[in-house]
Amino acid sequence: MVIREQLRPERSSLGRKLLDVPGYALRLFVTNLALPPEEIWRDYNHRADMENRIAELKHDLAADDFCLRQFFATEAAFRSILLLFNLLGEFQSACRFPSYCQPATLRAQVFLCGPLLGRAGRRLILHLFTSWGGLQQRILLLENVSTYGAPTSPKFNPQTAT
């Protein structure tokens, strides 16, 4: 199956060209799925981004550089990294970022604020480093996180739970 996609100026088409057709990118799919071409294109297009997520797991969360003595310990460590990756994705949903942020970007821009706990008289004060941008730049982020309603399963009804 061949799909012809019209090129858009705001998004460049990556990959090799099958044929040189001005204004269009042609994509070739060999599959045994009996779906409409648009659904096959969306499915495979979504899968293509998995390589980027795997690279993020390896480079940003060190998912490729550990091996413990026992298999199940290694599996538990890897599953913990996957859980962290999923929690970071949920955190991005809560923050309502306009686009996807890699784990290393979140670490540098959000989590590494360098706080110091201090005192002013008898009150505890949290001092944030100015290189982080200060609290004023993060108020919208904190408000978005505090008003975030965690998604739950439609089967879960807290009124009938005992």
C-alpha cells in the first residue's frame, strides 16, 4: 500500500523519498492488516516514535546501563524506571505543557530548583535559586499541578466503594 501525504511547510518530512513528487511525500507500507489506509498510516506513524522513547529511557533515565546479579532484581529495577517514565508523562499532563518534554528537560527546567530550607525569625522559608527562574515563573505550573484531576477508570465509582 502506498500513501501520498501532502507536505506542510511547518513540518518537514523525514526519511528517504520513494519517488520525487513535488509537494508530496509517498510512504510505502507492507502489512497484513485489513484496515483503511488512513488507520494503517496513523498506527505505523505512532509506532515510529517509539524509537525516540527508547532512546530517552536509555540516555535520560539510564535504563541500559545496569545489570544486577539476579534476573528478577534487574527486572524490578527496569520496571521501576518504566514506572518513573510513565509518572513523568502523567506529570506533563498535569502541568499542561504545550508540547512533549524529554525527561532530561524536565529534570533541568522543573526539578533542579536547588531549594534551601532556611529561617526568617521563627518561620521556615524555602529559598529557591535564581538560576531556576524563581517562584514567579513557576506559579502557573504549580497551579496546574494543584488543580489536576487524576484520571480514573470509568468502572471506578468512589460513591459506592466501601
